[in-house]
Amino acid sequence: MPLVARLGSGIPLVARDRELGRLRAALAQAGEGVAGAVLVAGDAGVGKTRLVDELAAGAEDTLVLSGRCLDAGETGLPYLPFAEALSALTDTAGRPALAMLLPKLALPAEREPGTESMIAPSLLPGRRPEQDVGQLQLFDAVLGLLADLSERQRVLLVVEDLHWADASTRYLLSFLLSRLRSQRLLVVCTYRADDLHRSHPLRPLLSELFRLPAVDRLDLTPFNASDARRFVEALSDDLPKDVVRKVAERSEGNAFFAEELIAVATRDNQTLPSALADVLLSRVERLSPEAQHVARVASVRGRRVRHYRLREVAGMTDIAFDTALRELVQHHLLVVEDDEVYAFRHALLREAVYGDLLPGERVRLHAAYAHHLAQHLDERGAAAALAHHAFQSHDLPQALQASIKASREAERAGAPAESLRYLEKALNLWTAVPAADRPSDVDESVLLRRASWVAGTAGQPERAVAFGRSARKALDGQTPEDAAEVLLRLSQALSTLDGNDQEHDEVMTGAWELMRDRPASATRARVLGGMAALLRQQRKYAEAREFAEKAIADGEEAKAPGAVADALGTLGILDDHADRHAEARVHFERAIESARELGAVNTELRAWYYFGLMYYDSGELAEAARVYKQAGDRAQETGLTWSTYGTEIRILQVLVHYYLGDWDYAEWASEPPGMPVSSTVSARLAAAGTHLTVSRGDLAGAERTITKLRGDWHRDIQIAVITGGTGGELALWRGRPELAVERVADALEWTRELGGPWVLADIRIGATGVAGYADLAAKARRRRDARAESDAVEAGRELAEHVRLTARNGVPRTGSLGPEGRAWLARALAEESRLTGAGDPELWRAAVDGFGYGLVYEQALCRWRYAEALLAAERRDEAAAQLRQADEVAAGLKAGPLAEAVAACAKRARITLRADEPVRDQVDLFTPRERDVLALVASGRTNREVGEELYISEKTVSVHLSRIMAKLGASRRAEAVAIAYDRGLLE
């Protein structure tokens, strides 16, 4: 009777106290509301599974959820480890998106790519990626479920063998780990470090994950010599010491290798095999022929196989089959799992058995599995498994059919990356399969069009375009409707990438030429809608309206509600441009209602976005906030907060509430999701959040963020537009006007390259730049550097002129410059008046009035500058009123830099801001004015410069300075400053 291996799980854990301690500490931290993740890396067989099993076994009052990734071809289920981990839960009601993940629930109905709720995004500023709505809903549902579970008790989620994870599993894991915040959740993942070759798909994901603050890495190294001997001694009670020593040395610190070596070791000190594969196979060869046969059959299916499937493919009598299985289980080659599943004890064991199969034997067994799976295609994942086994058994027609079916199933499961993989396999097989054996319900152009769609939603826009172009070339004998669908798909793909405008226009126009004389149909309605969007972008508004109205008519006749909802949204945008807000509201609300009834969430959120934008552009910020609150709630309800339009809505929530002065809400809305489907989302939210960090005075944090975001400008022009302005403001608050104008110039160059000479955002950015030049001119005057002052004044006036020309020549979305643009123009002109002095009070009053439509902080800032101009004009009482209003707003918003600037101005002018200002507890040697004069003299200012700073005459400064010297017993200015420092009267 061959020796039976003793498993390491039967003895106490050896030499892993440090690693286990780190994991337990992370779990304890999660229990206190600090979510985290630990990625455990180690060679195959080093003991990763045993380590996490030990952690789970000792985790009291913890819900343990675990799942394992399997090698390609072993399963057809995307998200397998998450499906395993969550399948035992019963409280999944209320989260219908989980049906895409859990095999026990029915998949959503199949959708035609590129239609209805899968319409590609359009009409947004800049380029936006296509997204799979179902996948985003699934991700949000999984995150929400784990968060809910963690509120009841601590949760440990274990994902093993991450090196075999499919693309969709990797995306979901990235989504979850980037959103770890205060959940009582610890995620532990294991992967083989020795399997990660340079092009392994897990490598870039690991690089991104290790940059997340909540993610830690744990390297599980092999045992050292002494620990290896301790492990072998604990595992082998009766082996001679010399055999123990040899096993420990030969195992090279690998726990699994040591277990297998002990299993083949004998008391007569027989030579031990040197290679792990030889060790494993020697154990298999000692089994009965029947048990060896079952092991080989099981290895072809993968690491895990269901009892009924293994029995049928093995082709044995029940008694012989059960006897063979019992032998495999007793000798620890197979282990029994839940739901009548058998699994190889270790993946290395399965790999060794499968690798030892003869070529003909391997093909024959794959064919047997294919035959079996073809009878069970109603099972989730069976089509994907059939595609694998049919291909391995050289049955190419069956592999083609199964690949197409697997692609559709993966798309319904919200796994576009897997859907694309199967479509690519089908396309590779298409020409290899005789025409008579190909499926009759699709052709190559249909597969290419589907591939274009799923490539786009899988985050591969360049490949989406390539597939679309190939589909166009493959058009041969198609109906006009089918050909138009191909062109429509290609136009959608082209619209997501820069530099394809001409081809996009040509393709979209070509689709319309095919449909021009055709009767009403869903395809014709979609093409009409696409043409309406294209013409709107080309600012051909009358033609765009005509096409949108035709799209609605055709869509209603052809019963294509998705096309109707999309066209209604376009009509609302056109109404907004024509300043017909009542009609626009009707069209937006109809679009929202129609899209909601259909379940076309992307189209619904698009209508919500533009509905709110109508109020935003017209200066009705309270209404915009109301609409975006409803829109944000709807995005969250449908699990699409971070979809294309969900993101746009969230960013507008940040801006609207920031402008209205509701900074707590704006701060909540600007909280980044971490690693989004696209890193652009994180960068854009961070950019929007810099309004708050700069204005509230977190200058060091804002500096780090803005500097980092400079590397993300290429992702989206909005990042450059926002941080170009906030970066300039930050530099001004830090007293570095030279950096402010540098940042503004950088942003203006970027907008000019991407948007032409008259990008309307230049008005706001330019106003900040003029302020920078005004501060530079003031610094030059204090240094008596006439050349530098002249240069700053000249540059400031040139920039102010650019702002004027932009306001005159730029083309606003709604046709005329809105209140925000007009307010920033007024600010720029007022800043220009500061180039040569304190500024023009009337221009600053115009700026204050301009921001009066709702931009609370910007108006307060202008009041501060207005007060300075009034003081210079000796209008003290008016200045005091402006400073007090500015101070009240700054205090309420906790706008630190502005509050300090207002206080400093009031102090210099000897104006009391509040009735509750503190009374001095002791008499000061100097009056407040004398202290101000002394501080400025100490900084190197001349009497004239001190007078300008304090709004008093040069003669008055001289009088104050004489009194200061008399009090200190000094005969010169410099001596007075030195004495004041020595006596601690100056800081």
C-alpha cells in the first residue's frame, strides 16, 4: 500500500507568525472601520492558501467570503471568485444587477449592441469613453452589498489565485479596492509571483493597486533551512533523521514540495525524485489504473470538476468510479468541496497530471467533455467551456458556434472584456470553418460590429475603431439597414477618439445616405438621431432640429423608444440653445420619462445632465442644484454614479454647490471614487475639488494635487481648464505671482492647442492671470524696479485684451455669453485697473454685481478688492461696508486665505470688522498704526511704499516713524528695527 501524504493543514502553522500577525492586524483595523486590502505574493506551493485559511479560521465574529480564480478554459464564468464568494448569501434582494454575477439568478435579457440603453455617449465636451452600463451597475451592486454586510459584522473577502483572474474580475477587484474607505472590510488576495512574466495582464493592475493607500503587499518567501526542517519534522513523525534532512534540503523551503516528498519517502532511504513534477507523478503512478484514469479525466476539465460531469466523461461503472474517487481522496490528490465538486489539492498537481497526457489522449478527452457540455448548454458558463474543449479537440465548427454563444452570455453578464475575447476567437475561426458549417444567423460583419461595441465598452477605443473599420470593409450583399448599423457603430467608436472628426462625419453621412429613402425603422430612427447630434456639434441648429424631429417620428412609428428618447434629449439641447427654456424643459422631461420606462439609463442620465446644464448656463444655480440632486440620486439608484454621464452630473454638483456657498455638500460630492473605470474620472473630480482646497486654505495639499494633476491634462481638457485657474489662484495666495502667471500661460496654451484661439474658459483663466500681473507690478514698484513694473503692466494689458476678444469672438453653447462669463469678464477688467495702482472702484463694483447671481465666494473676493480701491479713493465708510460683508462670507465658508486678506486690509485701514473683536488685556508700547508702520519698515519698505500699503500719506508715515524711534530711543530707522527685534516687539 503506497504511503498516504500527511497534509500541512494537519499541523500547527510553522514559521509564519510574522505574516499571520500582519494579516490579523489588518483584519483588526478593518473591524475598527478602516477598510484595507492585502495582496499576498509567493511562489506556487509556498503556503499562501494555508496562511489565509489560518487567518479565516481564527477570525471571530467575522463573515468570511472566499472564492478562487481558475485557469483559462476551466470555467466559462466571468467574475468566478466573486460569484463563489457571494453565492452562499441569501440577502441579495433589491440588487437585480447581481443576476449578472450569481449563477442561481437569471441573466438579463440579451441586448443588441449599440442600441437602446447601450447608445454610445455623445455631445459631451471633449472625448468620453464608451461604457457598459450593466458592468457599472454590477460593480456598484457588489460594492453596495459588501458595504451593507460590513455594517452588520466585520467581513473578510478572500480571492485566491489572482494570476488566473479574467479581465472582468480584475476590473471589479480594482473598482472595489479603490473604494475602500470606512467599511469594516478586509480583502485578501493571493497570486503566484513566479507566474507573472513581463506581459502578464495582472502586472499593470498590481502596479496601480499598490499605489492605493488602503492596499498593502505581503511577500510570502520560502522557509529558510531551519524552518524547512521544523516543517518536515512536524509533518513526518517517524521518518529517519537523514531522510528528514534530505527532504528539507530538496524541498527548497516550499511547503507543498515538502509534503509531496514525504509522501514518496520510504524507510529504506530510497533516492528522492529531484523535480516536483516527478514527485507528483510518482504519487499518481502508485495508484490503481482506475484511479489514474479518473485523475487524468479530471485534469482535462481543470482544477475542479462536478461529480456528475466527471462520472459521465470517465465512462466507468458507478462502483468502479466511486472506488477510484475514494482512492484519490484518501491519498489527498482530490479534495471534496461543496455542491458535489472535486478539486485537485493543488493546482501544481493538476498541471503535472495534465502535462503527462499523450497528445491523442488529450484530444480524445477534450472531445468527450465537448460532447457532454453540448447537452448542457442551459447551464451558466457551459458555452464558454464548450468553446474551449471543442477547440482543443479540433472541432472548429462547434468551437465557432460556442464562442459566439459564449460572447453573448458574457455581454449579458456585464463582462465586456470576456465577450470580446470570445468574439475574437470566433473571428479567428471564421475563415477556418467551411461556409456550410458556419452559423446561419450571423455573418462576419455582424461579429465585427459586435466586437467593435464590446471593445469600446471594455475600455479599448482604438480596437473598437479597428473592428468597426473591418466591419465596414466586410460589407457585401448586406441590406441597407444592416450596412447602416455597421456605419453607425463605426461613427460611435470614432466619436470617442480625437483626430477622427472628418472620418466620423463621412461615416455618419454615409449611413444617412443609405437610409434617406428607406421606410421608417429602428435603424433609420437611430441614424436620424446620430445625424441630429452631428449637426448640432457642427452648429447647424436648424438642420439638427429637423433631423431630431424626424428621428422621433420614425422611432414612434417603428416602436424604437430608445431612439425617441435620445432624439428628445437632443431637441431639449437645441431648445436651450435657442433660449426656449419652457420647450426645453418639456423635451428633457419627456426624454427622462421615456428613457426610464425603457430602462435606457444612459439616455436618461444624458437628459438629466443637459437639463441641469440649461439652468447652470443661465445662472439659475438653485434650480441647477435641484435638478442635479435628482440626477445624482437617480445615478446612484441605478448604480451608475461613475458612468460617463453620472460623472458629469457629479462634477456639476461639486461646482454648483461650491458657487452657491454650500461647501460641505461640494466637499462630499468631490470625494474621489479612487480608481474608476477610467482614471480620468478620478483626475476630473480631484480637479473640481481644488476649488475647495485652495479657497479653504489647504495650500500645501492643493499644491500637491495641482502639481500631480498637471500630468493628467492630456486625459481631458476640463482638467487643464480647472487647475489652470485654481493653480494660478493658489500661487497668488502663496505670494508667488510669477508662478501664477506661468501656470495661467501654460493653461492658455493648452486650451489654444485643443480648442482654438477663443475658448471661453480663457475668460476665467485670463482674469486670474491679469491678477497675477497686477501683483507682479505691485512687487516691482515696492522694489523700485521700473523695468519689471513696465513689463508686468504691458503683459497684463495684453492678457486683458485677449480676455475681451475671447468674450467677443467665442461661441457659447447657448449662443450668447452667460452670466458666469460676463462676471469673469468684469473681474478681468477690474484686475486690469490694478496694474497701475489700487484699482478702479467702479470696475470693481461691476465685478461685485456680476457675481451677484449666485457665486458667493467670488463675489466676496471682489468685495475685498473693491474695498481696497475705495480706500485708495478715500471712501472709507463704503470700504468698511464691503470688508464687513466679505468677512462675513469668508468666515461662514471657512475661506481662510480670503478671511486673512480681508482682516489684513481692515487692520491697515484701522477698520473694525466685527463687534465682538477682542479687547487688549495690556497696554502696547505702540499704537496699532505704529506697529503696522514698524512691521513694514522692517520688511524693507520705503515711507512712500508704507503709505501706499496703509492708505496714508508719506508725511503721516514719517510722523509715525519719528514717534516709534522716540519710544525706542533710536536715532535711525534701522536702529529702531534692531531694537524692536531685540526686545521681542517684532516677530
